[in-house]
Amino acid sequence: MNAARGSTEAKNAPRVRLLRGLDRIFHAATAAFAAGILLLVGTFLAVLLSGAWPAIVRYGFGFLTGDVWDGVHNIYGALPAIVGTLLTSGLALLLAVPIALGVAIFLSDIAPPRLREPLSYVVDLTAAIPSVVLGFWAFIVVVPWMRGTVEPALASVTGGVGPFSGPALGLDILTATIVLAVMILPTIAAVSREALRAVPRIQRESALSLGATRWEATRMVALGQARSGIVGGIILGLGRALGETIAVTMVIGNIFQIPTSLLSPGQTLASQIGNNFGEVGPGIGLDALVELGVILFAITLAVNVIARLLIWRMGENGRSDPSRSRWRLRSPWALARRSRRPLGARSSTAPEPWRERVHAAAAARIVRRRTVQWVMVGLTVACVVVALLPLTSVIITAVEHGGGAVSTASFYTSEPPLECNPGPGRTCSLGGIGPAIEGTLILLGVAALFAVPVGLFAGIYLSEYGRRSRHPLARSASFLADVMTGVPTILVGVFVFVLFLQFDHNSATSALSGGLALGVLMLPIVTRATEESLKSVPNGVREAALALGFPRHRVSLRVVLGSARRAVVTGILLALSRAAGDTAALIATAGGSNFWFQGLDRPTAAITPFIFNNFSSSYSNLQEDAWGAALVLLLLMLVISLGARLATRSTGAGLDGE
Amino acid sequence: MAPKMEVKSLDAWYGSRQVLYEVSLDIPEGAVTAIIGPSGCGKSTFLRCLNRLHEETPRSRSSGAILLDGEDLYKKDVVTVRFRVGMVFQKATPFPNMSIYENVAAGLRLLGVHRRDELDEGVVDALQRAGLWEEVQENVDAPGTSLSGGQQQRLCIARALAVRPEVLLMDEPCSALDPIATNRIEGLIATLRSEYTVVIVTHNLAQARRVSDHTAFFYLGKLVEFDETAKVFENAREKLTENYVSGRFG
Ligand SMILES: Nc1ncnc2c1ncn2[C@@H]1O[C@H](COP(=O)(O)OP(=O)(O)OP(=O)(O)O)[C@@H](O)[C@H]1O
Ligand SMILES: [Mg+2]
């Protein structure tokens, strides 16, 4: 028997060597893809900096303080855009955070259990609205409302001075702020909600057992412990607000000036880039726009770093070493005095009289505490209602204006119509978005071809090899992928455009560069999603397969990837849906066209730029087409998010939380 | 002496699953009542009914009556019930976002005690009762979670004692502790007897025997036997009880 085994081993030896070799190749290959992420980030920084370099050299620090953007005389300063960015994002946070917290508290602590899941899902859906659709809706619904109702009311209440001075235009800082708040609210709410949910129930029960009302349990225990998660969510939201381009551009009025009032039009860094990028040729004007991008990148990076430090500090405080806080005794003398009192003296503070007095007083305060409880419940319900209004309104508006178009078969196959308004004896053809649909599919194809393999293998490396070795490559790739998910998409567009300029002028605006821009946008999402899904596969699965003699690469590819495939596919789908809904990266790269696909090196049509180019069109048929396109996008997002939800739900994680 | 709490044909459910059947029991005042029984027989559920925590579990339900000093718990405000009937859990649950001091002061603040000296007095008194004061007096502003497991459990007891409940419910308070820490808490329970009514769930029969005056034996959601501890352990009425306390099953 031993002899028999020996001979099989001898026969297997070349095979074993081959498999070892394959293992090594697989390891190296996945590592190379992970290194690709580092390379990408490096290129990104290098391209942005070199693109901006001429402007940096020419304008120096004056660029930060100048307040003129004059393409004719080549005088450029960034101050109005910096002010606009910080102002709109900061105010948007002020608006969004309280409401988002109310929503999060309602969804984690207050809502009846069976309502929590579906309601959370609906709130999350708001985050999936493409920004061009949100901007379109804001332009049609919010802007007139601001102009006609809110701003005149504000002016009359405040006397129209200071921050509320100036004519009611509707297209201004205040409207942009509101749109940004709508955009970031669901993000903040979702992260905060998860942070609150992660606080164990027994913590709340401990508070309840001390006689806390539910609201008091939430406030005392849950909010305190979820603090760092909530801050993380707020920062995430801030990052999104700082870099949002399209929705802001559509409502901010686009005047390059330092806003003197909330009602004055303005510009942000991102919107200034988005507005002008397609119109300037290579030259100092373009360089100055790229420099705006560098500033924007620096600001978002700074926000991220500060956030990480904050979260880290708070995490520390949670279980920091006692010696640090030891000397902050609240009332050291009182405590010290009592500490010297012998234990035996306790009977002098017999519980009875104290208990009777304090319990009676507490009983008398109960009505007040109950009232607070109900007021808080009411407020959080109100927050949920407010948070759901935009989504509801977006859907109603899109169906109202685009419902006709999407239910016409030719809408999906025709080219856009000639500009036309119906009049006496004149009907306009509806046309369609056939080329845009085709273009979007091609762009997504190019993007996926680039991002899916790279992201998948990089993700495998990060989870399967990086985790154990804590190799610096794995750590930095994972970190940089995270940073990249937070990079404003307009910057991704600028990056790819400038990169292409170095090689070939003509293809800088083309299907290829547009597709690559979307791919760069997708890559970090695919990578991190893969990494996280694979990490959630229990180690026992790997060990069992390795024990059976499977080679490493087979274990990673077949066993681990196989058991996480649903989550991985979900991640890829979500990345695709983000790419499909993005506009900013495309207006810098894809070029825009009204025609059917003409080649990878030619500009191409796509759905989101089509909406962006026609949202303010005065031709009714183009407007209708744009709404039809918006509705198509919304339906696409809905289908993808529903699919993702079903896929992740049926993996059986947390079937019944109780 | 009149019982502190009277439980009258209590039924309890999780969803459609009934876990307590017709439990009737009088909890004597100023004494320690132990609840024993095999795992899953409903001891924790019973305890959680006594301060109405059971109703906080989603999809849970109960029926029957529970009286505290002759008054129906369900006719009183739940907040009043809970500061009069405190609870200590199996796992130590100090609030990690609060210092030792704040952990103990949390309940006092809820009661409306805000004066600094009154808070200090209450906190120190509770820590002393829980036998933790000597160990933490230097350090009351350190996070509650910086303590050892046994200290954390005593901190939770101090937190519960600080509001001076009339009844203290303890759900296997020692099950995660080593013998020394267990000893300390048992000693503590003995001193509480005079001023509090204590109900303690335990899997440790020797412990039930040591600390309690009365013992209730639960089996499959039903109260099998309730009597003075000595009787339950030495002279049980029911065969089932006898088998259980002599270690023949469970
Ligand atoms: N939240 C819940 N949801 C559904 N069923 C529950 C829940 N909590 C407990 N149960 C069930 O109710 C029954 C009684 O549980 P309980 O926790 O009261 O038992 P126990 O006697 O305290 O057990 P142990 O000694 O293990 O703590 C068990 O069968 C348990 O499975
Ligand atoms: Mg139990």
C-alpha cells in the first residue's frame, strides 16, 4: 500500500510542480493588477499636476485670490469658485445633517420593525437618482418654487438684507445648496442608520431598564456610540457635495462672482470646470481649469484626511487608556471627601427616604419626558417625510413629462428630432434617443472591459493575499481605492481628457476616452466590492478546500469567488449603474453627438449628456425627449438596485434579526 | 408579609411561539428569589416580563397580570416600572461612550437628579454598595469599558443600584465571571437582601442554594415548583424538581 502511494506521488510530482508554478503566476498576476491601482492613482496625480502646471507657474498664489475668470485676456483667479464650493457644501451639510439624523434614528430605533427594511430601501433609492436627473427635476420644480414662493417670502421676512438681499432669481447659491442637501441626505442617513443599528440591542435595553424612555435610550446610548460612524457618514456626504458638478451647474446660475448673498448666482469649482471644459481648446485657459480641478482634489482630500483623523480620535476615546482622562475628575474634592468615608457609614444614607423623595419627583416629571419622547418621534417622522419628498416628486415629474416618450416604441430607436415647437397646423416629431442608448451601452462596454478584470483580480489580491501578509502593496491599494471612490467624477473626466491630449488630440473626446473615464470611475468600486465580498467568505471554506489538496489559485477562483459570486456580481452591477448615471466624466470626454455610433475614436452620444444638453431647451420635443431619457435612466437604476437588493437578501445573511 | 410582586397566570410569546404558560408566583419582599431550570425554559423571558422589557422585543406578546405592591404593572407608566424594578444582564453592558462615573450617574440623571453634590453622593454610594469603589475611586473618569469583566459587571450592578430600585432583577449575573468575582457578587447579593427585593436567574444550583431564600423551578415554560430554597433542594414536592436539583438531567 505504501509502495502504491509512493508511486502515485512520483507520478504526481510534475503535476504538483506545475500547480505550484501556476499558483505563483496567479499570485504575481493579481498583485500586478493591485499595483495597477497604485499606478492609476499615480498617473492621475501626475496628469492633473502636469496639466495644471503652466497655470500654476504663470499665476502662482494669485490664482487662489483672484476673482476674475477672463478667457479673452487670460486672467484667471479661483476665489469665487472656492467660496462658492465651500459655501454651498457647508450650508448643504447644515440643512441635510439634522434631517438625515432624524431619518436614521427613525429607521433604526423608532419605526415598527416590519417597516424598517422597506422604508430604508426607499430612502436609499434617493441616492441612486443620477445627478443629471436630480438637476433636471430641480430646474423644473425647485427653481420656479424658489423664485416664486420661497425667496420672496424670505426677502419679506428678513427685510431682504444681508444674506437675503437681491432679486429672487431661483438660479442661485440657495437653490444649489438645497439640491446638494437633497443629494447627500440619503448618504448621511444610510451611514448613520447602519452605525446606529450596529449598537447592540442590549445597550438600549440597559438604558430602558434604568427607566429611560426610548428616545432617551437612543440619545444617551445609541447616538453616543454611533458617533464616529455618523461623522463618517457626514464626511462622505460632504465629499459628495464638494465634488458635485452637474446638478449644481443646472441650478446655480453660473456666474463667476463671489456671492454677496444667498440669492445671488455663483459658481463652484466643479461647476466652473463642467461649464467651461468643453468650450476651451488646449492652452492656458484649459490649464487654469485643470488647476481648479487640482484645488478641488486638494479640498476633498483634506476633508477625507481630517475625517479619518477625527474618527480615529473618537475611536481612541471609546477605549482609551484611563491615565489620559484620569485628571479630568469632575468634582475631585467631593469625591475625595466621600472616598475617605468608611463603608460602614452607609446605613446613614438608607435608601428609603431618598428613594421616596426622588422617585416621587421622577414620577412627577414623567409627563414631561413622555412629551419630549413624542415630540422627537414626531420630528423624526417629519424628517422621513421631508426626505422622501424629492424622490416622490422626481418620479412624478419624470413620469408626467417623460411617460409619453418611454411608452413610444420608436423613442428607443430614432435619432433626436429637429428642434421644433408645435404651433397652429404644426406637429412636432418626437424623435428618440436611439443613438444615446447605443452610445451608453458602448461606453459601459468599454468601461467594463477595463474595470471588471482589473478590479476583480485586484480585489482577489487584496482579500486573498493582502489580508494575511498585510503587504504594503495591499494596504496602499485598498486605501487608494477608497480615496478614488471619493474623487469627484468631473476630475476623472478631466484626467482622462488631459491624458489623451498628450497622445492624440482628436481622440481626447471620443467613445474610447469616455469609456475609459467611466472605467476609472468603476474600478475602485469593483475592487472594493470584490475585496469585501471575498473577505466575508468564512476562512473555513478556504481551509477545507486547501486541505483537500486544491491549489491556491483554484481555491481563490473557484471556491472563494464561487461562493461570493452573488455579492461580486452585485458590486459590478452597482458600479455599472453609477457609471451609467454619471454625466460629469462624460461631458469632459465623450464629446457628445446626435448621431449613431461612428467608431471608438469619434465623439459619441450618451444618455446623460443628452439630458444635460437639452434640459433647458426651449423646444418642447427636445424637452420631452430629455424627460423620456431621464425616466429611462430612473427605471434602469430602479431595476439594478432591486436586483442588487434581491441578490444580497437571498444569500441568507441575517434572515431574522431577532 | 405581603409579596412585593405578584405574577398571575402569565403567558408570554415570541411571535406565535409561546414560551411561558400560566406562570403564577408571589415574590416575597426583602428576600432573594432564585429562578432555576434548564436552558430555554423561559427564565430570562419571565424576568424580562417583570420590568416590562419583554414588550421591547419585536413581535413579542404577553398576557396575565403582574402586580407591584398590589398595582398592575401594565396600568402604570413603563418608565416608573423600570426605575422601580431594575435589571442586571448576563453580559456586562457598561455604556462604552461613558466614563465609570457617567455610567453610574446615567440613571440618576434620568430620575432628574442634576445637582453635582447629589450626583456625586449617589454615584459613590452605588459604587460602594457594588463593592467597586475601592478599585475605581482613583479613576472614575476612565471609560467604563476599561475595567475587567468582573469589575464591569459590578459597575452594571452599581448603575442599576444608583436609582435605588425596589426590586432588582439579575439574569445570570455571574455566568461570565471567574470564581472570585462570582464570590464578590454573591456576597453583594447577601447585603442587598435587607433593602431590596432580588430576583436572580442562575444555572448554578449551588449558587441558588447559597444566595436565595426562595427558589422557583421552571421547566418548558411552566412553573413546576416554588418554595423556600431549603425545601426545594432537600425535599422537593415534584419528582421533576428533585431530578433537576440532584443533577439527574438538565
Ligand atoms: N427574541 C426571541 N425571539 C424568539 N424566540 C426567543 C427569543 N428569546 C428567547 N426565545 C425563545 O424563548 C424560549 C425561552 O427563552 P429564554 O431566554 O427565556 O430561556 P432561558 O430559560 O433564559 O434560557 P437560558 O438558560 O439559556 O438563558 C427559548 O426557547 C428561546 O429559544
Ligand atoms: Mg436566559
